Amino acid sequence: MDFKIRYLLKTIKEIKNTDEKVLLVGEVQNPTENSFFLSDDTGRVEIFSEEIIESKKIMRVFCSITEGQLKLDFFQDLSGADLNTSKKVGELYKRVGV
């Protein structure tokens, strides 16, 4: 079993074609039956999903990237969380390489 592939915390602007799994935090916009848009301070991206996610919710989404499309693997509702603290923790993780 290979546990090397993990979800990398990124902003939407930082997503690269070579990424396989990403972790994003943002606001859900324009949900439909099979996708929704996630928006953060750096941009907006469409995420394909079998789940119907409520609009305007703040979410942490774990996505796989296949053929340039983001597919939702699972999510965490962060609507009650302090996003400034979350952003600072994310920056610290990146600084130390975690």
C-alpha cells in the first residue's frame, strides 16, 4: 500500500497540472447536481461532485485531479471556523514543509 500521495494544501491560484490531490478552502458558489464552484482570495475553480453542497458555505475540500478536472473526494464544513487562523496555520505548514 502506497501512502506517499497526500492532499497538498493549496490556494486555487497555486494548483498545477502535475498535482494529483489537493486540499482547498473556500466559499461554495453556484452548486448544481454534479458540480459547484469554490472561491478563495486567489480565484475560482469548478469541482465535480456527487454531493450537493449548499451555496455560501465555507468548506475544506479534498480533491483528486484527473484530466485537468477536480473531483471531490470528501469535504469538511468550516462555516463556524475562524478562517484567518486557519490561513495562518496553513502558511506555517507550508513554511516548515508539511
